[in-house]
Amino acid sequence: MDPAERRKNQRENQNFFSLKISELSRYIGFALAALGIALVSDQAELFSRLDPKWQNATLLATLLGCVVVMLDYVQYAFGWFAASNAANNVAGGYQHSKRGKVFRFLQSSAFYLKQIGALIGSLLVTISIGTLLV
């Protein structure tokens, strides 16, 4: 396999995993938001048994879940803005203008922030619930 083919295969892998990571973080965000709302809204026994600091951690995880879902939307919105910018840039050879590069940066930032939020939120919920087991 020549280097160009190898690079093409790696880009395909990168796109596949990027899509899967994005989907998974979206599902984690929805789950964190739903779990937190379910625990808090009806004063579930599980939530009331948590130490107050872990109740706050669970609420923070719920908030992070909502932020992750918002970042998922923002990522796709800025991706659309960036793609539209390039597609309409006839004079620039259909490449991103400075504005389009800003949109790409914001899209990429939302992708990474979404991963961080999903990870931190998941850890907070896991530790919070785990404190009940010890």
C-alpha cells in the first residue's frame, strides 16, 4: 500500500471514529440530563440518600449533560456555516475565508468540549452513585 492510500484509509478511519465519538457523546449528554432530571424532579430516594456534596455533583453532571447536547448542536451549526462559507467562496477557489476558518475553529472546539463534558459528567455520576455502595 502506497502512502497516499494509507493516508486515505487513515482519513476514513478518522471520519468513522469522529462520527461515532460525536454520536456517543450526544447520547451520554441526553442520558446525563435525563438521569439528573429524573433523580431531582420526583425527589427519588436514591438522590436523597446521596451526601449533599454528591447531590451537587449529580446536579453538575445534569448541567454538563445539557451543555453537551447544546455543544453537539453548536458543532453541527458551525460546521454548516463553515461549509456554506467555502461553498460560496468562488473567488477564493471554494476554500474557507478567514470567517470560514473561524467557523471551523468553533466547530472543532465544540467537538472537543463536548467530549470533555461527557467524560466529566459521566465520571461525576459514576462516583456519586458509587458512594452509595461503600
